[in-house]
Amino acid sequence: MSSRRDFFKFAGISGSAVAASAVSRVAMAALPEPVIQTRPDTMAPLVPSTGKPYNPVVTLNGWTLPWRMNQGVKEFHLVAEPVVREMAPGFKAHLWGYNGQSPGPTIEVVEGDHVRIFVTNKLPEHTSVHWHGQRLPNGMDGVSGLTQPAIQPGKTFVYEFVARRPGTFMYHPHADEMTQMAMGMMGFWVTHPKAKHPLIDEVQRDFCFLTNAYDIDPGSYTPKTMTMLDFNLWSWNSRIFPGIDSLNVRLNDKVRIRMGNLTMTNHPIHLHGHEFLITGTDGGPTPKTTRWPEVTTDIAVGQMRQVEFLADEEGDWAFHCHKSHHTMNAMGHNVPTLIGVDHRGVAKKINNLIPDYMAMGERGMADMTEMEMPIPDNTAPMMTGEGPFGSVEMGGMFSVLKVRRDQKPGDYRDPGWFKHPEGTVAHAYTGLLAEPARSESKGGQSMPRAVTPMQTIEVQVRKPTSRSGH
Ligand SMILES: [Cu+2]
């Protein structure tokens, strides 16, 4: 865990690094020191030491950007730059981000705050920052070409506005968006209410993260930015399971999770063991009359969702995107389904030619996690994560909500795996097995069986190939 003092220690190092770049030392002197984070860990919430008090958020595998008060104005300094992000232990990606990480740091302010954000561009191309969901003067909206000239490499721009409404927001470039978002440029923004708000409850734990996606070939480091839909890494805050930290809470904590989607597809985010309410969107807190219980909420592209629940069930509860391909890491999709196909003979023949060849999937894909298949360097295994009962067979957008009775107040370190009370874990049945009864009812609403046996039809599907083939 890094403290505020550590942040400024980093700032000292990074300050000189920035000054050495294209931005002149004189110009930088008037700006707040840029604070750089070098670690992908979930940092402790940044408790405000200046400005109005609030309950800070926990950014999953991320951190909050410190600010300085300058005559009543909250000043932040974002540095857009190439970064190396560890997406999971043993797997690093060369991304673009802000202040040393992708995503950039979370910005936390209070409703009514006068905010000034300096944005220094250390990318090889121009950029801008759009403050998604904010009420602000049109010229501060960050759409390059439309509301401002783009920020050229080496230049610093200033954005300034009053955070007018409380809620859950994000920021991202509005310049060469396709490239810059595919490279990981984005960040979270939370505006806390200035006083007790009728639609914003106090919570003990307030988490936030962005969903993002990358297409990085196994063994390589840089995302393919032309990919439109077929990404191979589905991440939360540029981390993939088992690299995503668990969400640790105390039994009976009121918990809020804020999520934003900056990928190219929707994500139905699903929580086990609890029901939640949608208490906010990027449009603000939802009216109480619109809230109903759910266990999955679909977050469309460009949307934000804020969910809340009482963590009143102890255990290790899975929390993940419900698109099963989004809980897998890098894999090829152009392979046929081999379930039920006995291809052992073929595998043996291929093995004679290619010793490392592995025939996969005749009993499903789970075998993949058990076999030690050789993979190129710097590649995340397809499905991984070791749990107390074996492989979790998950990757990508997957984490665990850990609800513990004995979590000490104020201590939200990972408590390890849940110790299940005796007799509360599903187990192998060892008694006698009766033949399952097959329903063959002739009455009621069941369809009568055909008198003559139906003709067996074999379906052959052939892919259209060249015209001469048919
Ligand atoms: Cu998903």
C-alpha cells in the first residue's frame, strides 16, 4: 500500500523526468507536480487533507490523483504518456495512459468544487481530454476540432470548470479515439455530494473500475488498435484475472460499486450471493422509485452504472462479466468445437511432426488448465486462477467479493480464502444411484409420441466456398 507521502516521493522522481522532456522547465514550474504511480496494486483510499471532507473511493488496481489547493481551486495535473502496465503477474502490456498507469488515476472532487486540470501531452501524437458526463462550459468539453484545438505533443492545456453535479463519471481522449482508447487512455471521475443527499447513501466501501479491452497477440506487448470487436483480453482497469484484486468487505458493510464501460461491446456484470440496486448512472443518482433488485446489470458502451447492496452473506462470491468469452484470456477463436470428437490418433500423428502440439477440447476446454501447454513469453494463460478447491478456470473480467465477519474495522487487506463452516460445501455423493426417471407421460399437456418412428435425418452443413466447389 502506498501512502500520500509515497505519492509525493514518486512525484519528485517523475517531476525531473517530465522536465527533461519536451515541456520546458519554466512552464512546468507553475504547474502542480505531476504525481506518477508505478505499481498496479489497489491503493488505499486517498483521504482528503484539504478541501471539503468526503468518503473516498477504492479504485480497483488503481489509485486517486492527489491535488493541490490554489486559492480555493483544486488543481490536478494529468500527464498523457506511454506506460507499461502489468495486466497480470508475468504479463506486461505497452499501453498509453496517464501518470504512469492505464487507466489513469481516479479524480475525486466534491460537488461545487472549482476544478483546474492541467493536461501535459507526452504522447507521440496530439490528444485531448473529454470529461464524460460533466456539466461544463462547452469549450471545456474536450472534443478536439469541435470545442478546442488538439493538444500537440509536448504541450500542456488547462481545463477549468465547476463540478456541478455529484455522481460517477469518467474521462478519455476525444482525439484519435479509436487508437487512444484501444491503447488504454481513460480514467475514472467521482464527484462526491457536498452534503447529505437524499439519493446518495453513505456506504462503508465504495469501489470503482472501468471495463476495457485489448487485442494483444500472445508473446507481444502492444495492442492492435485496428481491432473492432474481436479483442482477446477483457479487463477491469487494464487488469485480467487472476491479476484483478478481490473486493474485500466486512459482513454487513453497505457496499457501492461504480463501473464504466469504454470497450466496444456491452458487459452484463454479475454478482453472486447478493442482490443489488442500480443507484446511479452517468446521468446521476437514480430516483428511488426506479430501483429494483438485480444480480446482473448490463453496461452498454459508454455507460456507467453504480450498484449498491448490503454485504450480508459471508463467503467468497464470484463477481464477473457474464459473457463467458470475457472471462477468458488470450485465445484464438477460429477453432472448431471438438467436444465429442475422438482425435487421439490424429494428435499422435501430428506429435510426430510437432512435438509441442496439443489436441484440445474433446471433453471441453477445462483440460487446458490442467495440461502444461507451452506458451510464448509474456502471455497470459487462457484460463487460470488457483482457488482453494483447484483451478477457477477463469480469466479476464472476473474477481471475488470477499465478505468476512472477522475483517477488522478499517483493515481491508485480502483475508485469504473463505473457511466454509462444516457441512456447507457441495461434495461428492457416495450413496446408491437410482436410474433417472425419464418422463414419458401420454396424458396432460405432453405431446403424443409419433406412431411411426420418425425418419432419421442427418444434417450436413457445408461452408460456402468457391463456386466450383458446388
Ligand atoms: Cu463482458
